[in-house]
Amino acid sequence: QSALTQPASVSGSPGQSITISCTGTSSDVGGYNYVSWYQQHLGKAPKLMIYDVSNRPSGVSNRFSGSKSGNTASLTISGLQAEDEADYYCSSFTSSNTLVFGGGTKLTVL
Amino acid sequence: QITLKESGPTLVKPTQTLTLTCTFSGFSLTTSGVGVGWIRQPPGKALEWLSVIYWDDDKRYSPSLKSRLTITKDSSNNQVVLTMTNLDTVDTGTYYCAHRRVGVTSDQGFDPWGQGTLVTVSS
């Protein structure tokens, strides 16, 4: 299975909104509503931000939202804050009953 | 509160076998829907899913690493062990274990994660 495709980097100014895409195939992202998103600050363990495409775990800011269209899932961060600067990874369940991560996206807050 | 912690060697020689232990608390691996997974991250690179084991002993492996991985659980001692054979320098990285919960119509992802343990493969 190939890694899901994410842009290497995105950037935005404080207060703006940004969207990170995650493209897979009909065997993973497109076939199931089981996409998760993780935030990883430098030197830290990843943190779950979104599961089941659009659900937020308790304690995650409502500035984070997820969606999916076809084989592409998206993570949107609104009201960008300096603390949002981190790497972001998507993950999906696959038709082989396995899991796959994306290549990661570095978010820079200008 | 759920916590997980990885343990194992920090330095392994090429061709050797790596054994990592994930010791957890705050949940039981006998509870329906619960699992523990392993994910690794080479320095400066992306996350890579390795394996997961569920409450019913269902085990899943990354297709590219399946021949080298074995995952087992000791529910009474709250531990999950991952074994990787025939190590190479490209296996160097931080290895994480993480709690997972799935349902009939839900996949709640990996949450939370352990702090990770850095494994270096070098002669």
C-alpha cells in the first residue's frame, strides 16, 4: 500500500484559515469514513485531532474540522494561531484491514 | 487516564532482532473494541504504521513489513510486545505505541500515544 498524499508544506497568517489535503484511493480514503488526523509538534508524540473524517476528540479546539470528498480528505484549521505550527498527518483504514499514514504536512504560521 | 510507555534497546546491530514492549495503564486489552498499535518515525521523516493487536487477538501488519513483524499481548500484565527481525540501518527511528478503539461503524484512531523510544540500528 502506498502512503497517502499530502502537500509537503502549507502556511498562513494568524487568524486566517488553512486546509490540508490528504489524497488516497477508493481502497482507503474513498472507501471508508475512517480517516484520522494527527498533530505533531517538534520532538513530541503525535496527538489525535480528528477521527472518522470529521469527529473531534474531547478537548480538541473546534477551530479544527475535517471533511472528505471522494478519495480526498481535508483538515481545516480556522483562526490560525501560533501554537498550531506543527506537522500534520492523515491516516486511513484500508480495504486490506490495515492502516496507512500520509507523508505529513508542515504548517508554518507566518 | 490512559498512558502508554515504550521500552527496549536503544542500539541494535544490523541483522539482529528488535523487541519492544509497550506497557500501558488506564484501559484493558480485554475490552471489546480496544487495540494497541505500533507506529515508527525515522528521523526527520513521516509516520509509518507497523502493526496493531486487538482485544480479540486479531493482529494486523503493514504489508511491506509483515514478514519481519510479530505482535503479541499479555493482557494480565498490560503489555504489548512487537518483534522485528533482520534489522537494517533504515529501521532507525522513534517507535511509538498507541491506544486504539474501534467499533462497528467507528474508528477512533490512535489516542493517546506513548512518548516514543528511539532505536538506532548501527554496527
